Amino acid sequence: MLSAHALTRDFGERRAVDRVDLTVRPGRITGFVGANGAGKTTTMRMLMGVLGPSSGEVRWHGRPATAEDRRGFGYMPEERGLYPRMKLAEQLAFFARLHGAGRSEARARAGELLEFFDLGDRADDLLDSLSLGNQQRVQIAAALVHRPTALVLDEPFSGLDPHAVDAMLELLQREAGEIPVLFSSHQLDLVERICDDVVVLAGGRVVSAGSVDDLRSQETPSYRVEVVGHDAGWVRDLAGVRVDSIDASVVRLRLAGLPPAELVPALAARGGVLEVTRVRPSLSEIFREVTR
């Protein structure tokens, strides 16, 4: 288990990360989301030991993480760190050997990952001869080449086409099934699709954390209401509700004091009601709500 406890980082008088607590559990994929400048990359760098915290602690299996622990982690940084004029297979094997793999093991592992990403026939090509999307695949392979004990990935899906995203997800499920995986992304629909847990950061602080279902349960329930007629504007005058949007006869609203059991009777007393449905909020809606 990889965790951060009251992790804080100051840059002069500016506090970029403010007492962040998070836990990344083995066998679970944790999405790390937040607006630009929220502190995600700084936090990930501290987890990896690339950047020292001003205060707080990174723990591995409940004890302070050491440099030796971190050597087993896989890391994909925001600034890609591959050698543009080095052959793909040679480069991946080099990274595997840095982590202690033997020569033949390193070459075999490099070939396996290149084949998985449909790059086996380009093993002897230079990195800078590839498209940006394929360079991204090689960067992901470099983070996995030594069979890491934990994965920390900063925007791993940036620049990937849908087929490459699917391949990456399959690889994560195969390679990282029993280890902690933390990745940051602005693609909230993708985070919602694949993550077991989510941590939301705003202004350097954790503002929400848990499984997507946990986060949904913390939100004020939202309802879709369809009324008779072409103008549902009258719903705004209903006591105890907050209207989010109106589109002709369809309203999205939240309860603001009105008990759920009284919503339909209250609507019916004011006008004709065709349908009332509780809406399952998306991660994007949850994110907007908790980061207001």
C-alpha cells in the first residue's frame, strides 16, 4: 500500500500542496484529478522521491518509504524522459537493466511490451521516428518494463487514440492487477470508467476521496422532471428545491429542504407531471460540485 500523510510542499511563500492524505491500495486503480495547478504533479513527484516534502510523509506498507522501496516503483512523469535517438528495444532493455534485470531477461521483457503495443516491427527504430502517440506507448512500457511494485502515472493517456487507450487499460489490468496504481488525468469520463477509487485535489488540498459510488452518495440527489406543456419555468417557484437547468418541459433540480417523498406530490399540486427520475451524477458533475 502506498500512502501520503499530511504531505505538504511550499515553494517560497506559495503552498502548492497542503497536508494531503491519500491511500493507493494494492489491486486497485486510483484516479487523481484536479484542475491545472491543483498540485497533482507536485504530489506525485513527492511520492516518487523526485521532490522532497516541506513536511509530511510518504509511506510504503505503513512505514516511511525508502529510496530502495522507490526503486521498485514504476513512474511516468509529466515531462517524458526517454532518449529520442536511441532504438526502442535497446532503450527499454536499458531501463530494465537499471532496475536489476539480466541482459537476456531485459531484452525479452522489452520485446514483450513492444509486441503488446504493436511496435514489435519497429524495435530497431529510433524513438523520435515515431508519432507522438507511439512515443507515449513506449513511455508507458518504460514504466512497466521492470515489473514494478507500484505505479505512479502522470497523464498516461494524453495523446493516445481510443485503440491505444484500450490497449493501455488491458495492459494495466494484466500487469498491475495486484499492485497500487495511481494516475492523474483530465479525462474524467475515462477515470470514471476504469478507476476503483478517486482523489479530487483543489488548491493543493484533497476536497473529496473514495470510490466513485462513495462520492456519488455524498452528493445532493439530482432529479430529472418532465412536466406537461412546453414551459417548466413554474418549477422555479416550488419551495424546497434548487433548479439547475430548464429545457422546455424538462427540468434538472436538487432538493433544498423538500423531503424526497414530497417531491412528486408537490410537483403534481402545481402542474401536470409526466416523469420524475433520480439522476446518477457523472464524475464530471461531482468534480464541478466539490471544486466550486
